[in-house]
Amino acid sequence: MWDDKQIVIETKVIDFWMCLQLPTLGKLTSLKTLRISNMLHVKYLYEES
């Protein structure tokens, strides 16, 4: 069950070979670690200002 009070502090995005872009991660304000690997087609991450 998902509780809206839970926070995400770490996420891994690995082996998404055909992925061209990633969603904005700026709304994950508690995120401390982001690991991205083996995503050859992603050119950049969009950062909200």
C-alpha cells in the first residue's frame, strides 16, 4: 500500500536500453542518491528551475 507520507531517498535506473528521456526528478525533494547506468540513448536529464 502506498502512503503519501513516504519519501524516496534512493532510486536506481538501470538497463533501460531503449529509453530516450527520463522524467523530471525535481519533485523528489528527499532524493539523495540517483544511480543511472546502461542507458545508452539518454542524452541528458531535464532539470526544472
